[in-house]
Amino acid sequence: MGIIIAYGIILCVYAVCPFLVQIAGFAINAFVPDPIPFMDEFIMILCMFTKIGRFLEFIENVGDFISEHRIAFIIGGIVCAGLVIGILWGVTG
């Protein structure tokens, strides 16, 4: 019973870890013998998918923001390109 409670606590901590830490934890856990095979790996994969889903939703929101403010982003891109060209011209000139 204590091992199941410990697994529950570890999985709760795992769920709020950054994505790269989750990948490392999953890789380590894949080689550790478990009392219930494959169940904790399944829960870990679900946690990683929710992180990926939130990231894709963020990317979609950024795309919507850029499409709403298209002119500002075009002007900003032209200004950034001009700055890069100016810096490179000054360095090599």
C-alpha cells in the first residue's frame, strides 16, 4: 500500500515538471521494475501529451495573434531585416 501511495505522489510531482524533465523521468522509469507493469508509463505518456497539447495551443494562439496584426509584423520584419543588414554592412564595410 505504501508503494502505491509513493507512486501516486511521484506521478503528481511528475505531472507538473517541465517537459524535458518528464522525458528524462520516463526514460528512467521505463527500466525500473514496477508493481503494476506499464500502468505508470501510460500515465506518464498522458502527462507528456497534455504538455504537447498545451504547447500546440500556444502556437495556434500566436498564429492567430500574428494574423490579426499582420501589418505590424510585416513592418517589424522589415525593420529587423534593415537592422541586420545595417549591422552586417558596418561589420564588413
